Amino acid sequence: MLLNSLLDRLDALAPAEDKGRLARRARAIRQRLEAANALRFEAIRVAIRRGEGRDALAAFAGDGEACRAGDAYDWRDELVAGVLPFGEPGEAAALPPEMVFYQPTPARHVFDLLDRLALDADDVLVDLGSGLGHVPLLTAICTPARGIGIEIEPAYVAAAHACAQALQLGNAQFVQGDARAADFAVGSVFYLYTPFTGSVLRSVLDALRCQAAHRSFRVCSFGPCTAVLAAEPWLAGEDAAASGRVAIFHTRR
Ligand SMILES: C[S@@+](CC[C@H](N)C(=O)[O-])C[C@H]1O[C@@H](n2cnc3c(N)ncnc32)[C@H](O)[C@@H]1O
């Protein structure tokens, strides 16, 4: 991405007689860097298949930099996109009103969340509206917990499932369906990156509230739906919902 924009700037700024030579050099450097990236991505995939994905990604996930607020993407998203073999997902159908189109949670927020959740082998993280499955996949790669994705779009579910199989991740599962019909009895952590709004969000929150009458769990959210969750009397915020990071709520009994 950075190199492409450098190539564009070079084209705009370099004197005409130097343009061809400089552009050729820049392209050669880009090819070498892309080849180095491809090797690194494959090495990380090999580590994931060996069950060592957490360590392989740790250098990038927890680089000591504070998790930057907001929904902009950065180099960690390129890393995750390079490592996770999604292939080309098929065409997604148009969604009904109140259901939000696919957009992945920025990878730094996923790493930050997994760090803060400190999941163990008994935990099950359910991503309600999981898209291509980054959150359940990274859960399965970086923690001992199980990651489950519920997603309405069949093409995304197929891509996520193929990725989990290619990486031999037995603890990442994907279910195609409407989140309103999910089995809410399964899950110690539920995650929502504003997958739906209005009455769809209301019915999912009502189903979670019913579960909360019987057992404790955490609900995490990113984006505008966080304000709705923060107003739910059966949820208590672990941290400031307006921090720009993923918010973590605990059920109240
Ligand atoms: C903003 S994306 C979030 C993707 C993913 N959770 C992530 O953070 O990377 C919202 C996703 O929810 C899905 N979605 C919308 N309405 C849904 C519903 N009623 N049931 C299941 N999935 C739904 C969309 O297809 C989309 O993939």
C-alpha cells in the first residue's frame, strides 16, 4: 500500500528523464519486499498449523504501541490479510434494512481485545455477524479458547470455513444463519461489531438478557452499537465505552 503510493508520488514528482529508471527500480524493490512478505506469511501459516500461531503473531500483535482508537486500518490488517488464506469470497447478497454490510474489525483492536479478555480453554467467543471470520479465527489462533462465527451471508461463511480448514484450526467454527436464531446458550463472550441496528439488535440483546438471568458472560462491542449496549441495565461496562477501543461489558445478576 505504502509502496504503491510512493510509486504514484514518484510518477508525479520525478523529472521526466528519470521517471522510467526510478520507476523500474521502485518496482524491483516492491517485488523483493512482496516476495519477503509472502515468505513471512507462509512461515506464520506453518506456525499456526503447528499450534504456534500465538507466538508467531505475538511480535506483531503486542508491539507495545497503545491501541489507537477508531476504525482506520493499519499494517496489522495487511499482515492478517496476508496470513489468512481466504481466497476470493463469492458475491455477497444485499442485506435487509437494519443489517450492516461487511467490514472487518481493525486487527489491532482484535489483538487488543484478546489480550484484555485473557481467554482460557473453557471460553467460547461468539462473533454475532462474523463476516469473513477474523475475530473467531484470531481467537482460535492466539488463545486456547474456541471461536464461533454466526454470519448471515453464505459466501462469507464458506470463505471463513475454508480458511479455518486450511490452517487446521479445529477450534474455529462458522455457522450460517441469522444471529437472532443463534444458540445463545453457547458462549462465554459475545462480540458485536455493529452487525445490525434497530429491531434486529433489540431482539439479539433481549435473547442475551434472557441468558444473563441464568449465567454470567461478557459482551464486547465495537462501533455505534456500543452506545446501545452501554444503556442496557443488565450490562455493566468494564471500561469507558467511549474509549474508541472495543468495549467489554459484564452481565449483572
Ligand atoms: C460490520 S461487519 C462485522 C464483521 C466481523 N464481526 C468483524 O468484526 O470482523 C457485520 C457483519 O454482520 C453480518 N450480519 C448482518 N446482519 C446479520 C444477521 N442478522 N445475522 C448474522 N449476520 C449478520 C453482515 O453480513 C456482516 O458480515
